[in-house]
Amino acid sequence: MQVFRSALLRFAEDGQAVYDEDGLLAVAPDAQGRQRVVAAGPWQALAAQWAGQGAVTHWPGRILAPGFVDLHVHFPQTDVIGSPADGLLPWLENYTFPHESRFCAPEYADGVAAFFVDELLRNGVTTALAFATSHPTSVNALFGEAQRRCLRLVTGKVLQDRHSPDGVRDQTEQSLIDTEALIQRWHGVDRLGYAITPRFAPTSTPEQLRGAGELAARYGDVWIQSHVAENLDEIRWARELFPRSRSYLAVYDDFGLMRERAVYAHCIHFDDADHALMRERRTAAAISPTSNLFLGSGFFDYAGADRAGFRYGLASDVGGGTSFSPFHTMLAAYYVGRTAVEGLQTKPGLSLSPAQLWWQHTAGAAQAMGLAGVVGNLQPGCEADFLVLNPQATPLLARKTQQAQSLDELLFALIVLGDDRVIEQTVISQAKYAPSA
Ligand code: GUN
Ligand code: FE
């Protein structure tokens, strides 16, 4: 048993942020040796029961918070960040596909995987739903590295058997054989999970999508991830290729690729029927605001999503996204929320609260992945992935957080001014990680 005394941020069942200025967090290993939260709350109320049960580590002036969950990120695009293009499709063609073709080489994939996992942990991300490339080597590289570092990570081999250049295009039948073999090798091993990963409908034949849907039905607790309704040219293309489906989103439904544990990146240009379909299928959206702003894709409609009542969470979408830092993503989500859009599609401007933004990158994102109560929070039973935050990491942060009169003001100061410097330590459930430098 280990007991920590510090300010403590966590979330109630209903998503409300709970903050104990003087908090207690107790963690103990379960039967598998995985550290789990056994108590979290005000020191005053819990110390009598827990403080005597283990060594107490005191972190004055720091905040303990749940590790962040990145709901959509491309590990092979670590070096694609900041590649300018006239929107999504030219960006894929000119930068992303040529770069991803390099991941057939195991040493290259291993090297990027090690850097990528370092970068996640340095930024306080302790759970990620990640794309690999179409090469099984890239999947093995990332799973291997995540396993070594005890990271909770879900990834999968990208399926793209058409409209893709040599070097990344795969073969329909072999791609499905490879997917099943990777599921059997990795899914459920330690903290790893597999995601069936069609890149997006335009780069898969109907046969490949059908095969993916069959695997999704056969392996019901495996995840599904893809992209949808990010960009207007992409939508036109998908509609041309699948004219019989009611909408771009419906293509995935028609192939059995919408269900619990399915997470679709972007979900921007949706109509009411798409919103309703997301709810009915218990499918989640990965909102990627830095990517959507960088590529000029559009603005996620929070009010529309809440009206329909489907699940969502925040994601970096590196390398369309511009940062691994959850603080940068939360701030960009605030900008996206504020932006009113008028025209064919309309959305109101609204002010997301700092606690909502934080929830979307922790407990909310975990819920979207079907991992509520497992990660993304510091409630009893959760795996003990947590962060030691330094609210005085920079002079301006120290000045601003000292003046905070409320939890909202404190969290907003961190969201607006924070970055990797705020993450003093990332503690993961089975091992302690501290940056070497
Ligand atoms: N749509 C298909 N592939 C991609 C990708 O790699 N990034 C983004 N942002 N959108 C995509
Ligand atoms: Fe993406």
C-alpha cells in the first residue's frame, strides 16, 4: 500500500470535477500486481483509516490528477506534425502516405515507437487509442514498446486496400488474415488491446470493410477505429464510392462497424440522423481540435452531440494534430466550442467549462472507449495511472494559479497556459516513469 497526500483532482459518476485541496490517494496492488486506487478523497475524512497502512508521500504544492486518455493518435505520424497542405486529402497524399511507407522496416518502426511512448508519458498521457500503419511490423513495434513501459494502449494494423500508393496499400485477403493474427497475439495481453482499423471508407474496398465487420462481430470486445466526416472533399468522395449508403457514417454501419467500443475520429459534418445513429449504436467520437484547426477541417458540434446524447472524448490526432499535450488539445477544444458556424450546417458558439474539457480528456474519453471505472479517473477500483502536476511550472502559471479563486479558475489557468512542463511525474499502474533528463 502506498499513500499520497496532496491536492487531488478526480471526477464523480455524473462527470462533475471533485477537488480536494488536501487530499489522500491510497493505491495497492491487485492479484495481478497492478496498482489500483483503494481510496481517494479528503485527507481529513480518510487519514484515520488509510494513513497508517503505508508510507505516506507528501507532495505539497502539487496536484494529483488522473492520467490523460488520448482517444485518437497516429504513432507513425510523430514526424508528420506541422506538414502544411491544402486540406486533408493533399496532406495524406503528399506527406502522410509517403512517410507511413517507411514503417515496413522493423528497426525504423521500433525507433519511432520508443520516441512516441516517451512523448505520451512526458505529456501525461497514460492510455491511448492509436493508429499504426498498414504494416504488421508497425503494430508489433508499438505493442512491444507499450508492453515494456506498462502503458494501456490499443492499436491496430491500418486496413487500406485501394486509393493508396504502393508502400502503404495492403491486399484485401492478407490484410484480414494479418488482422486476425494480430488480435490473437496481442488483444488482452497485459494492458494491451486490439483495434480493427480501416483507415477510412475511401481507402477500403467493400470487401475489406465487410471482412473487417465480420471480425468485429467475431471478436466482440476488440475495438474498432476509423475516421469519418472530417473534410468536405473527403465526404464527397466517400458518397461517390458508396452511393447506396444513406450517409458517409452509414457506410460503416452498413458493414457492421458501429457498435460499443467503436471510436470514429472527427464526426464534424453530421446531420441529425448521423447523430442519432451514433447514439443508437453506442459508438463514440474522438474530437481532434488541433487537427481540425490545422487542416481547416471544421468545428465539432458539441451542442448537437449533447442533444443526441452520444459519447465523445478528446484526442490529439497527431500528426494532423499539432501537439501531444492534452493542455493544448483542451485549449483548442475550447476555441472550437466558442466558434459559431453558419451556413449549410450551423452550430452555436458555447463556452465549455474547464472541468468539462478536462473530463473529456480523462474520464469522458475512458467512458467513450468503454473503460469507465478502469482508467481516466482516481476512484476506488481504477488502475492507478496518475500525474503529479506542478501548477507553478512557469512564472506566469505560478502567478496565475496563485490568484485562482475557484476550481474553474485553477483548471482554466492550467489549460490555457500549461504544457508538458506542468507534468512533473507520470505514474503508471505497474511502474513509475520519470523522464531521464
Ligand atoms: N483520414 C484518413 N486518414 C487520415 C489520417 O491519417 N489523419 C486524419 N486526420 N484523417 C485521416
Ligand atoms: Fe486521425
